[in-house]
Amino acid sequence: MGNRHNPKKIFEIGMGFWGSKALLSAVEVGLFTELAKGPLDVETISARLNLHPRGARDFLDALVALGLLARERGLYANTDETGLFLDRGKPTYVGGLFELAETRLYPVWASLTEALHTGLPQNEAGRESDYYANLCGDRERLRTFLHGMVGLSLDTSKEIAKKFPWESYSTFVDIGGAMGALSAQIALAHGHVTGGSFDLPAVGEFCEEYFASLGLNDRLKFYAGDFFRDELPRADVLVMGHVLTNWNVEEKRMLISKAYDALPPRGALLVYDPHIDEDRSRNAFGLLMSLNMLLVTSGGFVYTASECGSWMREAGFRDIRVEGLTDSESMVVGVKPAR
């Protein structure tokens, strides 16, 4: 009787870093941006991107086999997807997330075993007293981080712009909004709404440039501040996306309470993240993101939507509901009661 089982899936997961690193390196050298100008042969690509001939053809053909490049008559070209999402010259570029992965996350994940033994972060958070202050002190590192946040948030931002009843509100502020991806999508979809992004002062120039590039700087602004030290801006709606995951449970509760205090009666708080499913068995992205928080923060973790709802309820929010956004992300909405 034959064995019905085989290790294919185990091999695919165990060696998945091969394909991942091929993609990250392609983004790093600007391959997809170069091919946006037109199809090229291996010799021209190698010359323009400084690739050694020993590995260049295998590298490009591996990307073909992975479905990330097309090849016809010896000329390599972007696929529809890589041409749209990995060309740095397009507003749809999401490669900032992969630039972040290449420079910071990929090396850190090599130390996962150590983190599992010690419970300690394996990046700068384990050596720096204030990680975000140090990040803001390095302009190029900050730029990579912010572009990575745009890539991580873009699809989710579009869903929030569609699924929340913005017609009932006039103003919003995205707390810890980084370069303003969510703010931009809300403003593009709802012409009556004004607001913007609240983050550390060093983020301001990048955020304002982003709003201006989309023609939105007349309706959106950057709010400078530190959400641990300063009061939050006042608006009809406050949003916290990919923020609470960075902090321990006491800090999560504190930030939710600060949002409650800043909102008017009937104001709403939106919290979106890759919330772990209640059974903790299906949302692999959320669970892996929680491991990422182990590696890069001192106390952060991803949580379930029901945990978030309980923290909101403790702060005073009512009419709490959960709304699905993407395959891995959801938002928890709470409303501050009328007086």
C-alpha cells in the first residue's frame, strides 16, 4: 500500500526563504524599475545593475519560474503585477515593504531561535533605549521604514475607505499614521472629509511630500507629536493601525484610553491590525507578525479582535464591532457614547 503522505509542503515552507530572498534582492537592485522602461536581455540587465555573469541568468530565470518576470525570445520583462506594484516610479509601488524586509527584517529573523529562548528582541530594540527616536535620527533608515509602512497598509487602507461609514463624519486623524497612506485613501474616496496623520516630528517632511504628490495637501495635514507624551488630536474619528502591535498590554490599554478622551461624544475609534483569529489556528500572517514583534520590539504582540474589544470596553467605548478588511486584516470599531 502506497504512502499517501509526502513532505512537499514541509519542503516548500522550510526552503521558502530561497524564493523570498530572490524577490528581495530583485527589489534591492531595482530590477523591476529598470524593466519598466522595456524588455531587456540578460547582458544589458547585468551591465545596468552590475550583476556578475555567473549568477545573472539563473537569477532572472528563477524569477521567471516564480512568476515574477516574463521572458520571450531572450528578453526579460515585468509581469502585469510586478510592473504595477514593484516599479518605484509608480504610485502603486509597494516595494517599500520589501526594502524594509531586506535591510532590517530578513537579518533579524535569522535570530528567531535566540528570541524564542530569551524572549528578547534581536534588533536595535534590544540595544537602544528609544528605538523610534533612533530611527528618526537616521533619515535614510526612516525613509525605508515609512515606505515599507505604505506597502504594508495600502490594500487595507482602501478597504477602510470603502467599509467605514465616512458619510456620517467630517474629520479624522490617523494616530501613528506614518507617511499617510490611510489618510490619502480616505481623502481620495470621500471629498467632504478632512484630516491627516499624527506621528513623530521627523516623519512630517515625508508625509507632507506624500500628500502633495497626490494633490491632497489642501485637505490633509501632518500633526506632529508623541502619542505617549502628548494629547491626541481631536477629530470625529481616530484611527490606530499597525500601532498597538508595537506595545505591551498596559501600553495598548493606555493608548486606547487616550483616544477615548480625545474623541467627542459619538466619535469613533478604528483599530486595524492582522488580528489573530480567535482559535489561533488560521491567520498565519497575524501569528507570524506577532513573532516579528518579538524580534523587533521589547513588549509588542499581535492580539485577537475580542481582546481589542475588551480593552475598548474597559475604556468606555460601546457599540463595538469587528469588520473584515483583507484576508489577514480586520478592524475593531468602537463608539464613544453620547453624554
